[in-house]
Amino acid sequence: MNIVEDAIESGALKPGDTIVEGTSGNTGAGLAMVAAIEGYRTTFVMPDKQSEEKRAALRAYGSKVVITPTAVEPEDPRSYYTVSNKLGNAEGAFFANQYHNPANPDAHYKWTGPEIWKQMGKECDAVVMGLGTGGTVSGVAKYLKEVNPDIKIIGVDPVGSLYYDYFHTGQMVEAYSYVVEGIGEDFMPSTIDWSNIDDVVRVNDKECFQMTRRVVREEGIFCGGSSGAAVAGALKWAADNDAEGLKVLVILPDSGSRYLSKIFSESWMEEGGYLEPEATLGYVRDLVRLRGGERELFSVKPDARVHEVVGLLKLHGVSQVPVLGANNNVLGILTENVLLERALRGQNRTESVENLIQPNFCTVNDSTKISVVTTLFSKSKVAVILDDEDKAVDIITRIDLIDYISRATAGANL
């Protein structure tokens, strides 16, 4: 409503225009409702991983739905960002642009934040929610921090999205596809304001779906996958930040009616391996302990010279090394393959390595599940262990993970 009213007032949305938006469900449904009342046509662009129920619901409002492939880069001409942008900037169209429209977080500053404060006030110690466009978290956080600076705002991010690593390192890592819908991103929307977010926790697809079904069965709340993600993330955060009388509000933004063919389908869950119990392989702290404790972290600065890094790799017998900034924040990694390629080209070995830093790393902490680390390593070359202040203290390589799992499954005492 706020997006449409703001556009009408500014003249961006005129009578007879078509409202266009790329959506994973909720924003599209909201725009479709408002458009129906105000008399506008709507066109929505959705990634193909979104459920058929979501597509059918939008069509029920009279909307046109365009489906695009999920597993493409944001700048790909087939991506739903690119397609929605093209359609939204055509003649006679208004592009709602929830990822970059300030009316998105403004709505939650005007309404959602005050609603929470009115209902809970000082009885709320923390608010946990999934991170999508960042509109909800940014608007809610801005309002609540103004009335109570001590309240904690926690975001939940799925494995594969870039938000978790960005929050903890400030670096844009490589994102990759995941199954849970409506949260996480593979680019950075301008609607997310990190200044009022206190922490970000990470969940994987299996945790999201199993928690969704548990919430429905145990609490009678017929919610969807991003709600399960929010609850799973809230439990993780609460376990690490527990205190007497701690009151945590978790926002559940979706309905289970949109996932009957997926999360509430036994065959779909079984085919994806989501019904299987979570592997009891322990946590990162168990891997570190079984390995013999934390090792000295070998790292380099971005102004290090190529020949210096090559010498360091040889000296310590490692194939990759993290690059740390001035505050020991992780900037990326350097691998022997990249350095070797540069050497074979005959390029200057005395140049700095700044332009050779790769973003294909991930970050974990002591309480990260080994099952999550396994998923992360499907794309990342190395996992950097961060302490409570987000400083790099150790790394986990794929060999470390393989060795730990082989010992754990062989019955090692964890």
C-alpha cells in the first residue's frame, strides 16, 4: 500500500498504468490486492523455484505472471531482476522495485515497528526475522531502536545467500542457489540498512523445512518455509544469547497454504532428502578440538607481494591463505592456483596480491553445525572461523572436514 500510494502521490503511477514487480510472493500478493482496489493491472516476475500455489494466487487477482530461471546471475538477461526491470521501465508501466524503493522500509517504519511497540513495548528484548529485500528489518529496526536502543535486531539468512558473510566480514562473497523461498539474496538491495542490525544467523534448507512442519504440528500455526527459517534462526540465536526472562519476538511472514505441493508434500520432502534427521556430526568447535585445537592462522595483507605469498604457502605447506584487512576482517582468500597462473603468464611477481583476492570463502563460528559446513563447502574453498568479535582466528579446509567426518562416522569420541 505504501509503495502504491507513494507512487500515485509522486505521479510515477498514473491511471491506466500496469504495476510491475519481481517477487517471491508476499510483495506481489500485497501489490495485487491494492491494485485490485485501486483499479490497476499488474504483472509479476517470479523465479521458477517459487511454488505453483504462489503463481496461482497471483493469477487469481487477475495478474500476469512471468516465470524466469532461478539458477542465473542477477545481471543475466533471463534473471527475474533483469526481466522485471525491463518490463517495469516499458511505456505505460510502473516498476514497484521493492529492492531499491525507499517506500518499502518506510512502510515498516510507519506501521510494523509501531505495531510491535504498541503490543510488546519493553517486554521485547529481541526481534528475529528473515532477510529478504531488507525492507521489513530496516524499517522495524529504525523505529524500535529510536524508542528502545537496547532492543536487539537479528536477521536470519539461508545458506547460499550472501547476507551472513557480508554482515560478519563486510565482503560480498559468491552466492549460490538454495531452495527456501522469500529470504536471502545474491546481490545487495539498497533497501537494507545494516546500521541497526545486531546479528545475522544462518540456517540451511533442511532446518527451514523441518522447523516449518514442527511449528505447524506443535503450535498450530500454518506457516511457510521462511517462517520455519525465522524460528530455526531464533532458536540458534537464543541458544547463544540466553538470559533469564529473555523475550524474543519472531516474525512469521508467510502462510503454509502456499507450500502444499512442497514442504507439506511427503514425496517432495523425501525426494529432496529433507525428511531425514539432521546429521549428528557436531559443531565447528568439535572439529577444532578433534583436530588438536586452533592452529596459528597464517594470513596476508592485500598489499603483500606475489612472491612473498608464494613463499608463505611453500613454508607452511598450504594451498590457500586468507587475506585480512586492517582490522583483521576477512577480505577473501588467495589460492596457489591463481598465483601459479600468474607466474606462468610471466607477470610481475613483485606486484601486490590485491587484485588476486577471491571471494569464494565462507565464514563460520564455533557453534556452526558441521552439516552446514558441508553444504557451504559445495561452493566455497575454505571456511574462515570467526570469534565473537568477527575476527578471523582459524580456517577449515576441505581436507579438515573430510578427516573429521571420516573419524566421526568411524566412531571417534566427539
